[in-house]
Amino acid sequence: MIPFHKKTIFCTIRMIIPVDIHTHRRPQVPGTAIVNCFPESFVPQTEGWYSVGIHPWYIASFAASLNDSKARFEELLDHPQELAVGEAGLDKLSETPLDIQSDVFAKQAALAERSGKPLIIHCVKAWDELIMQRKSMKPRVPWIIHGFRGNGILAQQLLKQGFFLSFGEYFNQQALQAAWPDRLFAETDDAAIDIRSVYRKIASSLCISLEELTATLEKNVQNVFLLSVNSRNKGY
């Protein structure tokens, strides 16, 4: 069983480590997952963690988020419960033209860079374009590809460019092994499954104990998502 650890940072501040770094469902225990939402639908629960962004499928519906409501989006960058920007992305199966997707993606990536928060990425059949974006922007913040199902060769290519990979219920074993240990995360995305089942599948595929996997992923989450939170808390 995966423990939901509470870490004491200071005597009056307690933090839950999110074991699921990307989901569209509110977890039973607030803070055990990073819940993705649009800027307009961001209503945080106490102790909950969130990512805020515009998915490439919904650019037409939520275009105001980067135009008329740009101030609202930027305001959320400083919210202490927003751990990441996104999911932003490029998707050649989306009805939105790729050039518009690229522009919206670049704007969100710039917001992530300005806020110092990681960028969670959705990518479908646009790997070359995504790599070109990264080479052009030269980001300092982590870029994390969520729900990665590509093969080991693609995984190695992306890891070489500095990406992190997050895996859900279905994954390629060679890709998983390539990302292990320090470039790997786990998630449920929009699946109605328990994150514990994802952890069990990953641990089994890597031939390691569930305890070792949990400890490693908790460390990855702390290093990538929670360092800025810790830094802000130390300023109080």
C-alpha cells in the first residue's frame, strides 16, 4: 500500500506529498494528487494541489484564458496551491490548427518559466515540433510529458533533450526503464483507477519493490514540484 506522507516543514505548516502528479478527478484525500483544471474552473480545496492550463483540444473554447482573461491566468501563477502550469500541448489530432496550438503552448511555457513552476505537457504525433519548441525556448523549469506511451527509442530521445516522463496505467516497458529512476512520475489522468494500481504495475515492470518505487517517486515530486513551495515557506 502506498502511504500518503505528511511532511512537517515548519511547526505550523504541513504538506502532503502528491503521489499522482496528473489527474482530472479530485482525490479522496486532498493533496495526494495534482488536479488539472482550466483557469476559469480553479476552485482549490484545502490542502489540495493543482495544475492550471489550457489543453490543446479546448483552445477554441477557452481562448479567452490567454486573451480577455489573461490577468486571471497570471494571477493564478502565484497561488500557493498551483504546483504546475498545464496541461499545455501539441496534438495533431486536434481540430485546432497546429500553428495556433504552438502559439498557445509557447505562451503557457513562458508563464511557467516566469513563475518558476514545471510545465505539464500533452503531446500527440507532434514530437519533432515539441522538441523544436524546447530547443528554441531553452527552459529552466522542468517540462514533463504526461501519459507517455511511446517506445523506448522515443523516450531516450526525449530524455536526452531534458524532458521528464509521467506514466499511467498503460506504458512501454523500455520507455519506463529509460526514465527510471530520476526522470519518472506516475499518474491516473482521466482514468477511473486508483494510483496504487499504477504504482504496482510500474514496480512490477521495473522488478523493484513497491516501497522502493514509492520512495523514489516521492523524492522526484519533492525535487521537481515542491522545491519552490519549500522556498516560499522558508521566507515566512
